[in-house]
Amino acid sequence: MMIRHSRSRAILMAATMLAAPIALSPMLATPAHALIVFDPSNYAQNVIQAARALEQITHQITSLQNEAQMLINQARNLVSLPFSSLQQLQQSVQKTQQLLNQAQNIGFDVQKIDQMFAQKYANVSMSASDRQLVADARSRWQNTVGGLQDAMRVQAGVVGNIDTNRTQISNLVSQSQGATGALQATQAGNQLLALQSQQLSDLVALVSANGRADALTQAERAAAAEQGREQRRRFLTPGAGYTPGNARMFGN
């Protein structure tokens, strides 16, 4: 009787447990798609991709910086030189040219030179009077003196340009050394070449003036020698100038 009662109690408990709802743990109650899973391989791959993207961005920034610097350099190369010595050079050239244009009597003109030499320095005319010979000799002497004076005036003008040129050279060298771009350096160099050309033109003017003075001197000497021969011939012509006679000395 006792045994049957125990069996009945066990069966009742078992039926009760089967009929009761099963309690699930929180982990088992969470859906599978909501679980966070860390994948080291995937994380490393993402890091590598991010590093590569950052490297590409860095290269692009560097390239943009280089292009910007190139544009800045090009802009500097196109900047004009804020200095010009052209006016001073032109004034120096004009000053020397004016001195040459002020040449006295026989200037630097081919036609006038030919005309003057035909009148004053050609062969002495046999029919010219003594007064005309003297006047021609005086005119040639005035031409020679004028040529020498003109040469000295040109020399003084060229020497006066030296100080101006020295100042211009100093300014242009400073501008060339401080040039910010290729255009400024080129323009400074061109102005230095222009200054050199102006100095060469001064030298040509000086040589021309000195050569003119020397040529007038030599022409005067040649004409004077020719005129001297003509005057001597006239002096020695009987009845024209000198008449020989007996000389008496000491009252004898």
C-alpha cells in the first residue's frame, strides 16, 4: 500500500513538470542575428584599406602643393622688373648726339665734307689772288681749331656720362641680384646690355670726333704745303714779286 502511494506521487510530479512551461535563459532568448561577433581578419583588412586610402589622399595633397608652388614660380617668372634705366640711357645718347651735331664748320655730313674740301682743301688755284689765298688758309685753320674744340667737347660729354653710367650699373646689378623671377633677371640683363651699347656709342663718338680733328689737321697741313709752293712760285716769278739786284754793304 505504501509502495503504490509513492509511485502515484512520482507520476503526479512528472506530469506536473511536463505540463509546466519551460523557462529559457536570456542568452537562448536573444535572436541569432542580433549577436555581435568580432572578426580579427576582417578588422585587419579594413585597417589596411583605410591606410591605403589615407596614403592616396596624402599623395593628392602633395601633388596639389607642388602644382600650387609651380604656379607661384610661374607667376614670379612673369613679374616685370620694377626698374627701368631706358630714360637715362636715352638722355646720355642724346647728349652725345647733340655734341656731334654741333660740329663747327665741317660737320659729320658726307656731302658737306666733299663740298668744303673741294672749296678749301683742293689744289690751290693758280688764278686766286694773294688775298684769297690768305683767306682760304685762315678758313682752314679755323676748321682745324674748331675740329679740335669739338673733339674736346665730345670728350668732356663722354667723361660726364661715366658717373651716370656708374650709377645705372650699380642699380641694374642690384635689381638683377634681387630678381624674383626669370623675367626680371632677363630684363635686368637686357638693360645692362643696353647700357653697354650706350657706352660703345660714346666710344664711337669719341673716336669719330678725334679722327675728325686729326683729319682736319692733316688736311690743313697738306693744303698749306700746296699753298706754300704756289706762293713761293709767285714770289720767284720775275716781275711778279721779288726782283734780284746788287746789294751794297757798308756804304760801298
